[in-house]
Amino acid sequence: MNELTSAFTILKKEFPGYGSRPEQFDMAGEVYTCLKAKRNLLIEAGTGVGKSFAYLIPAILSNEKTIVSTASIALQDQLLNKDLACLYGVLPKEFSYAILKGKNNYLCLKREREFAEMGELYKKFQEWISVIEDLKNLKTLLAFDKVVHRLTAFLESTFDDELHDKIDTTIAYINSLSSVIADFIERQDNDKVYYLAENKNAVELKSSLVESQRPFNDMAGAYESVIMTSATLTAGNDFGFLKQRFGISGFKERVIGSPFDYKKQSLLYIDRELPRPDVENNEAYLREGLKTIEGLINASEGRALVLFTSYKHLRYVSKNIRIPYPFKTQGDMPAARLIEWFRETPDSVLLATATFWQGIDVKGQKLSLVILSKIPFGSPGDPVYDERCKRLGEKWFDDLALPSAILLLRQGFGRLIRGVDDYGVIAILDTRLTTRSYGKGIVLSLPDMNIVHSIEDVKSFFDSIPQNKNHIEA
């Protein structure tokens, strides 16, 4: 632990504005101990703890090769370009790091060239395999086994390196395609759900995991130590939902609270007058909700992030909103540029949906209001969510829908207070928090703060905020 203490002392020395946080050192100690003892850990650490340094520094000091897997590219970029770059410059310990994004972020130039050479034939081939009813006939017609046999024979007889490489790639592709088609025909993996999805006017065959226990434990068993951390791992201060979903056992469990004083720094606005956000009241909810959004943004003088649970609601507000502040909508530009625009544009407003529920880090007065349009329950029609609900039977709401919504809602809360000198308002435009029996439980799972139901009270809160001091967080 002396190494750990020394590392954090260096941070304080190198960055005069760096604020020591007992919570951060506490978390770092837990991670360091588990890495050294080859143990597994579930650790929830509230917003403001400084989780990045609290797991990166122990990983560096452990002298072990470490994989850090993030839920978003935004956080991955932050770790690479900010946190690791900072630690590399100040820690006396030598270490190296590199980034690997998901495979969908890369183009295989060799395969792209080979597919391009196929031209229209490949396009027709894509269209051909897109309809599930034709799969059995397709598999017979393509005769994968015979093709692979002939290619393998040719492979053994050629001495041309480039041709050898192309044949090898083609065999691997055919085997993969054959395996995918067989998987869809047989549909024997009970951990998966199989379905059709539309993508850019094409129909895709998809399979997604419904039950993650087996693959998670296979993954976890391949490593000496697994550390899982987030500001939102528990529902009702309990890891039970996460443990059940992933089949987790034998992990040490810790919950470390936030260093922020939410009672002083923030306010929770819960609307009690809007129509209930359901099918019957949808148009009225959209119309009246827009007025409330405009009123809240005017009270905060811009500086707002408005998060929606559906693209339909996002588009409606984007088209009809009337505010005297600059605003942009998710999709107007790439996500990273959109966040940069929001940071650099005074009094700006950002309208966004699910992908912005986590990973945004905007400190200070630039973000003073977060509006959540609804309780983020799962959407009926999502094949994976529907299958999970079906398997849970009558327990689907209490065991899946409610804890999932609580976790997402808490992530939305984490966008607002990012420093000890931040002040702001969280607004939830969902009357079910006050009219449904589960509403009280949701509110109790959120940080303890004062609750109001009037936009005038929101305005009074903003009028009472002291001038923020300059403060450096890490």
C-alpha cells in the first residue's frame, strides 16, 4: 500500500488543484488488494470518486498485463487521451498502453478489396441470404462442404503466396458463414434469441444473448482477477440484480458513496401535472411536456442536457422547441464533436437519447440542468428484452424492468454533478413517480436531495447558486 500512497502523493504534488478524496483512495486500495491477491471484485463508486485513477493506478502498480473494457468509446477515448497520458507523464513507474476498439470500428482492407472485386454478385449474395425462410435451401445449394474441400485441395497445390492467402481467407469466411446459417436453422442455443432486423433497407439475421451467465463465467474464469466498477451497479443498494443477470458468485462487494453533497448542490424536480406518458395520452404528453421542457430550460438559462427514451420524442422536441438558446440534436454531428460543441458554446442545449445516458463529463456551470423525459423502462418490441420478460413470467417487472430502469435513471443523474463546486437541477417529466406504487422506491434509490414540483422553485434554486470557484478534478 506504500506504493499506492506514494502515487497519490505525486498527483497532489504535480497538480496543485487536485483535490484529495478519501473515497478515491479507498477504492484504489480495494482494487490494488484484489489485483495482488488475484481476487474478483464488484465495486460501486459514486460520481465524483474519480474511478478512472482509482483503478488505473493500481493496475499500473500491479505489474500485470491489464485489459480495461469500457461501456462506451467516449470513456475509452478519455482513458487513452486524458487519464493514461496524464499518469504516464507523472508516475515514476514505467508502463505502456494501447487502444483496441470493437471490430465494427475497423475495416479489413484485404476483405474489402476482395468483396469489391465480386461487385454485383456479392450484393446479390447479401440479398439472397437475408431471408430466413430460404436458409435451408441456400445451405444445400451453396454446398459449403464441397466448396471448402475443393479450395483446401487447391490450397495445398499452390505456391503463390498471395493466392494462398486469398484462399485461406475465403475458407475462413465460408466456414464462418456456414456456422451462422446452421445456428439460425437449428436455433438450439437456449442462451440466445434469434430475430430479423432492418438495417439500411436490408434485412439482417441476428442473434443476441438473453442469458449471460455461462459466457460471463467462461470469460471471468480466463483471468486471474476481474474488477467490475461503475457508479451504478446496485439497485436499492443491492448487487442482486447484477449478480443474477451474470451468474456472479464469489466476488468481494463494496459500495463507496459520492463525495458530493447532493442536498446542497442539487435539486430534484418531479412533474405532477403532465399527462401520463402512455399510448392513450401520447400526443398530449408530447405537447404539454414540450412546454415544461422550454420552461425548465428558460429557468436554467440554457446549459441543459435533455435525454429522451425514444427517437420519436427526440425528433418531436427538436422540430418544435422554441428557446432563445443555441441547441443541437443527436445526429447533427458525430457524438464526440457534439459534446465538444456543447462544452464550447455558452448557454447551449443538447437534445439526445440513450447513448448519452453515460460517459458525458461536463464540469462546472456549462451543464446545470439535466431533463429526463421518462422513467427509462425497456421498450416492448425489442426482441432481447421481450424474451427476457417472457422467461421471467410474472416476475418480469420486479426482476427486470424496474431494476434496469433504476440503473439507467441513476446513470442519467450522474451527468449533472461532476465536481464539488457544481450545482444543478435534475428534472423528471414522468408523473408515475408520484402516482404508482413503485415510484417511491425509485426516488429512494436516487441521491438524497430536496424535491420540488414547480418551475418557479427551480428558478429560485438557480438564483440562489453562488459563483462557482475554479476547481480541478481528476
